Amino acid sequence: MSRLLILFGVMLLLMGVACSMMGKFPFGQMPGDLLIRRKGFTFYFPITTGLIISAVISLILWLWQR
């Protein structure tokens, strides 16, 4: 159980770092991703990118368990 919690924590950390960096690279700018720019403020929420990454990770884990 502790290994599983550590794995989930590391995955969340990596996903957080990736999400913060996606605004700097053109990869994370897909249709469906929210980008709000105001004076002195930028908000980026990668909905579509997150769904695609989640599907890929789910597929990899499903294949790994088989």
C-alpha cells in the first residue's frame, strides 16, 4: 500500500510539473484547452491534453497488467 501511495504521489508531482511547463511549449495547446490571458495574469487549464495523457497512461497500465 505504501508503494502505491508513493507511486501516485510521484505521478501527481510529474503531472504538475508537466502542466506548468506546457504553456511554454506548443504541444499542450490543443483545441479544448483553456487559456485566459489578462494584464499580469495567465491561466492555462489543459483539459483536452489532460484527457489524452490520461488515456495513454491508462492504456500503458492496462497493457502492463496483462
